[in-house]
Amino acid sequence: MTGKKFSFSIFLFLPAFAFAQPADSTSASSSGDEPLPFLNADFFADSLAEAYTLEEDPMGAQRLLQVRDSVLTPSVVISSTFSHSDNFLSVNDEQLQSNKANGMLSDAFSLNLSLNFTLGLGEYGLGDDIISTPKLNFIRGRSFTDPFREYGSTYSKDRSLNTDSLVANISIPFILPNEFSLIFGHTYSSMNYYRGVTEELMHVNVPNISFEKKFILDNGDELLFNTQVSYSFNKTASDNDAFENPELAALGLNAEFLRTAFFASNPGTTLQDLQRTDTSDTLSHNISLSYSKMITENFSITPMLNYISQNYTQGKNQSRSSKSYGGGLSIGYIFLDWLSINANSMFTKLNTRGLEDLENKAMSFKSFSNAISINVQHSF
């Protein structure tokens, strides 16, 4: 089994190294070239400058919106993430022990592949002290459960546990004085089967607003505080609140346990950072705190804490609420400008309240997960 895992890992990560090109060589070959026309919005900025003379625009440089950098900045990140969870399905302790006793899926490995495209839309000044840096983000991901087939082919070929995800996100950060930031965003994400007939499991729209404060310490370390309020409009493959997915039901789960990939609203997370949701729309409040410690120029350690409160606002779960507590450690190392590796461990505990005690117990769980990812990135 060890030999198979090693061979599989070599097979997985070799394409990323074979096709990746160092950013240094790319930039060196094009350093003297002009930006591509479709990547440069200077034409529009120059047109605005010519259209407003001092006489026609008495405010002059005091205009509310000032274009500081109109160049579009695209970048691509390809990631391979290998993770393990001691409670893969995020079920309560009783169900977890039952699964273990019956040889069913309990602790398991998963492989997540993702392609992340980010497009910076320039920098815009609001007065003298505020800068806005809007950007678009698109993520295409695919997950593989039990890739080493420790449970045979039962779960590695189960399409309910092997899904595609698509995430599109727009964020408009406003960088304020004293390392404060106010961020408006909207995320659309969907999950689909990819084995057999392609079929959508669910999609969700999440408008959100967050507030950040970065503390730069005397030793160069960073302490980052973030709080976010979001509202998710969830839609499953059926409009019926009692919708049951036969394949998930066979595992003792229903539509309430479908996982969605709106992790893109929190930059830096990976495909294993999924949140469980149900068929009800939810109002969420997130609070996170992280401390980034640079050991060397390329090596960093980041402990983190987070708290998530969710309140269901419609459907059969209207009076239900849940609270999630988590803590973990992330370690990162940058080998080259285009190649990095990250490892993280995370403990999560979720408590649910509001409806029948039996149902609440079924939706409460504890889990501990570990993940390692290799990232290849290129900025144009």
C-alpha cells in the first residue's frame, strides 16, 4: 500500500512540475514588451484625462474618484491538495462509531485539484487616504474521495462523494488608513456530479461584507483580525424542503448535509475548507484571528482561530441555529516565486440548536483534519 501511495503521489504532482515555467524566465523574456492591449485599460484613463480640463472640471485633482493604476493584473494558481479527516462525513459521535463498526466510511483521505484564476481590476483612489482594489476570482475544482481505495471501490466511485465545484467571486476591498480594510463581495458557487450523467447538486449565492484590521508588530509579525457578515441563498436540485438525495441517504445523510464551496470569499482557504449547509437560506457571522510568524524569508507559521454563527431564516429549519468553533495551524514554505507548499491542521466543533433534540444531535459533530497542498502560480 505504501508503494502504491508513493507512486500515486509522484503521478499526481509530476505534471505540475513538468508544465510549470519559472516566473523569472517569463518576465525576463517580456520585460521590454508593451502590455497586451486587452490587459491594459490606460486608453480609457487617458481619454478621461483629456476630456476634463481645469476649466471644465474646476475640482481638478480633488475629484472623488482618481484612477491610480488602470492596468489589469491576471494570475493563475494550480493546486493539488491531499487531506485526511477523522470524521470525513462530519457526523455525530454515535453515527461515526457505527460507521467504523460496520466498515463504512469514517476517517478517510481525499484529493482536491483546483484551478484558480484571479483578475485584478486596477487601483482607484477615493480622496487622499482610501484606495479601492476590486478583483474577480474564478475557481474550478474537482474532489476525489478515498483515492487509495482503502474501502475498496465503494467510495472512490461513489458520485455523491466525488464532485465538481465552480466558484465565481467579485470583491471590492477599500484599504483605509491605519491598516483597516472594508470589503464588499459576492460569491456564487455550485456543486455537480461528474461521474455518470452530469447533474447539479446545488448552488448558492452569498453576498457578504467584511471588516479587517492588520496589526504590524515591532518584530515584523502580523496579527490579522477579520469579521464578516454574509447571507446565503441556497438552492438544491429540488425546491422541496424535504428533498432527499438517494445516494446520500444510503450513507445516512440527506440534503441538509450537502457541502458547498463558498470558501472563495475567504482568500487563502483551500478546497477542503467546505462548510455544510442545508436547503434553508442562512444568515452567517464569522470572526477569525490569525497570527503570521515569518521564521525565515521563505518559511512561515500561522496559528488561527475562527468562530461561525449561522441562523436559518426559512423552510423547515427556520428556528434552527448553529455555532462552529475552530482552531488550527498552517505552515507555508516558498521554494520559488512560482512554487510553494502548505500544510495545515484544523480542529472543528459544531453545535446545533433550535429543533428536536434528536435532530440537533444528528447535526452536531467534531472533526480533526490535516492537509498538504502544492501550489504552482504565475502572474502575467
